[in-house]
Amino acid sequence: MGAFVAAAKNTMLDSLTVAYASLHTGDPSTTGANEVTGGSPAYARKAVTFDAAAASARALNADVTFDVPASTITYVGYWTAVTGGTFHGSDAVTNEIFAAQGEYKLLAAGTSLTIADS
């Protein structure tokens, strides 16, 4: 099978509805498993927006801050809804350990949706 050209990848990425990001304490697999829960203030998915696709990637256009309970954050996930919804995938992040309630910042720089060549 041939590889898609960048223009085709851009079209596919722009058609994805990714409106929320989530944090996970383990591999979310294909279902969004291991999503963070609890805390005070309580953890919740955060609204995100991505720029139009270019060069086979859609970049996050602003930093996003999450409230998190004591936990270790290992993945960020991408969803269509603030609760429930369709899970579109995830990215592993450098583990960040929270010994107590804290804030996790997902940085726009370096965060993007991509379609990799196989």
C-alpha cells in the first residue's frame, strides 16, 4: 500500500473533531482507560483547539492547565466531549509525579496531532 501525501494527511487531520484533552495515569489503549479522577478542585477534561493542519500535523494553539490529584501523569488523550464521547488517541508524556493536589500544564509547543508514515 502506498503512503498518503501531506495534503491528504492534512485533510484527514482537519476532519477530526478533537475538542477535549484528558490526562491518564497509564496507557489509555484504544478506549481512553486510566483517566485521572478525583482531586479538589476536581480533575476534568479541558477544552482544546488545534490549528489547521500543515505538514501532516495539527498543533495545539494554546497551553492547557489541568487540576490533578496526587498521581503520576503518563499520557494525554484526545476526545470529542467533556464526558463520554469518542476517544481518538493519545500521546505518551514524560512522567510527572504529583505527591499532592497540583496543576499539570499541557504545553502548546510540542503538542500536535499527527499521521505518521508507516
